[in-house]
Amino acid sequence: MKNVTQLENIANKVVLVRVDFNVPQKDGVISDNNRIVAALPTIKELLGKGAKVVLMSHLGKVKWKDIKKGKATLEDIEKQKAKNNMAPVADELAKLLPGVNVSFSAATRGAELSDKVAALKAGEVLLVQNTRYEAGEEANDAELAKEWASFADAFVMDAFGSAHRAHASTVGVPELLKKEGKQTAVGFLVEKEVLNLKKVVEVPADRHPYVAILGGFKVSDKIKVIESLLSKCDKIIIGGAMSYTFKVALGGKVGKSPYEQDQIEYAKKMYETGKIVLPIDSVVANDFENPTDVRIVPSDNIPDGFEGMDIGPKTRELYVKEIASAKTVFWNGPMGVFERDEFAAGTAAVCEACANLKDAFTVIGGGDSASAAKKLGYKEKFSHVSTGGGASLEMIENNGHLPGIDVIGD
Ligand code: ADP
Ligand code: MG
């Protein structure tokens, strides 16, 4: 697989780069430009070689599928488009690239777009409007991919967060370009993600114990990753709301904590592998929104009317011990409702235990887990914090493969 530095003869050529500019914004104000900043090294590398850089990304959701299902009208789609307009991103990008001519195409196809691409000069950047303005993007429509591929001399994939999706801009376009013998490569961001995540996908004997920490909300969201991790790691530590399904499966009483009835048999089976470690005590509250009674109780005996909000102090101690001997750690999903200080201790303890490891490789793969680590001040202590929640999980599930990355290889 080529990286962006290995592209040849791209001066004066149009290089189409799929970036991840799916930034949080409200009323045209971007609240976090991290993802734009993260794409700059790849963009600068191409500009330095005199390429004409065309950038494409999705932004937010435009639910075309709801039209087919009769759940939305074209008017709804127009509202979603307006909410997810990429124009403010072009302004932000221009600020981050002083001295570079950055333009924006409000059109996602047709003459307006092709004229703008044709007008580009070497060392200039064109950002195209949100790819999801097109219904064919998520459907990987052949005609759409053909039109986008038609103006590109080469393609660079640098949107790790979208690499698990086989869409027109992530898979359709590079597939076509490769058939035409054109160059495709990964950008710096994707290259770094792949190198780092490989280390939690294939873990050699001398990098064990391999401990996975899973939390967050639902077991059903993470079934495939649990199965895959069971074959790879030595222990799976479980916290968060998903632990209650396991507790019910083992005959525990969980009060009004959320659990999934239809996952109970599955949870039992997983538990029988002997690799799963569950909470022994929980911080519980009488009300999720307005807790007036907060207690610490055994995790398998939560009183009626109470709901689990975090792992308890004994569990924190147990989990810190389990993590202490690890040489490889993959963490996805907070141990509790970390967004609120009174329920953040479990997640903080797990973060600290990872931070204290000396000779270990530690990875966070999950959007909320990454924000938890950041909020609690541990983000810098991890070996790698993935920019793609879903993509990193799917990479583990598929043993290192993602459609948007495999397509770049030979
Ligand atoms: P990630 O984005 O890292 O993959 P998830 O999206 O699976 O993580 O889960 C994160 C959410 O789970 C957080 O918003 C957190 O508040 C919530 N959560 C964790 N534990 C509990 C709990 N015991 N009860 C309710 N919500 C919880
Ligand atoms: Mg999440």
C-alpha cells in the first residue's frame, strides 16, 4: 500500500483526497477543528509537490434512505443539507492554510463542479460541498463515482473515520481509478491509524497479557467486537451499562438498570469462556436525570428503583489490578456516565491504570471514550487514540481489514 509521499509525477495533476471533515458545528460555527487540523500534513505534502488538491468529505447526516422508507420528505432532506453545509469548513481551512488559495464548490456534481476543478492551479485547494448532499454517496452509486473519478488523476484516502463505509467517495472512486491504472495512496492520518491499530489486531506472544476494556451502553452494539476480542485477548473487563446484561444472565438483580433481554443467552456463553471480568460493586442512583439518592451496592443486588451509573470502588480496585500486568490494552466504552463528575470515577480509574503502565501499548477506539480520556486529562498518556470509533471497532472485528483501506492496496 502506497502512502502519500510515494505518489509520482503529481505536479499540476488533480489529486482527489477523501478527508474526514465531519466536524461539530452549529449555525455555521465550528466548535472543534481537530479533524481539519489532522488532515493538514497530507494536504501540505501534496501542495508541496505542486498538485491541485480537491478535498471531499461528508458532514453530519442526510437521510436519503428515509425518503425510500416514506419517513422523510424532500423538504426534510433540504433542512438536513442546510444544517450540514460544508462552506464554513472551507473558511476554517483557509485560515489554517495561510498563503494558499482555498476555494469551495457549492455543487457536488455537474458543470459547476467540473469548471471549478478545471480552473484549479498547481498548489491550490478546492473543497467540495458535503458528499452526502448526493443520494448516491452512501449507496455507492456507480454513476456518481464515475463522475467524481473523471476529474481525478490520483486518489488519496485520509478519512480513517469513514474507512469502514463502502461509499462512492471512499470505495467507488478509488476502485474506478485503479482500473484506469491511476495511482491511489493512503494519507498520513490513515497510515498512522493502520500501523497503530494493527498492534491490537495481531498481538504477538511477547505483547501479552492483552487486556480489553469494554463499556458504554449496549452489548448488542458491540457483539462482533466482543467475539473477535475473545479470540485475541486474555481478559475482557466490562463496565458501563452493558455489564447489567451480563449480571442478569448470571442471575443477578439489577434494579432499573438498562439491560438487553435478547442478549442474555449470548452473554452467558461469552461469560463461560472464563475471560470476562465483571463489576462487583456499582454506584447506583434513584433517578438518572435528578439523582437525590446515590449509593454503592453489590452489582448483582441493585435495589428496586435504582439504576447503575458507574462501577464502584471495589471494582475500580479490581480493574486497576487486572490492567496493571497488561502489555497491550484496547479500550472502548466508558465505565459509567463520565459526563457527570459524580459518575466519572470508574472511567478515571481505568484511564489512570492505563496511564501508569510502563512497557505497554494502549489504544482508545471509541468517540466517547476518547472524549472521556480528554476530559479527565489522560488523553496524552495513551499510545494511540483512534480518530475513528466505528472504524477502529470494525478493524478489530475484520482482523485488520476495512473496505476504504483495502481498496487502496494492490
Ligand atoms: P464509545 O463512543 O467510546 O464507543 P459508547 O458510545 O458505547 O462509547 O458509550 C458511551 C456512553 O455510555 C456515554 O455517553 C456514557 O454516559 C454511557 N454510559 C456508560 N455507562 C453507563 C451507565 N451505567 N448507564 C447509562 N449510560 C452509561
Ligand atoms: Mg459513542
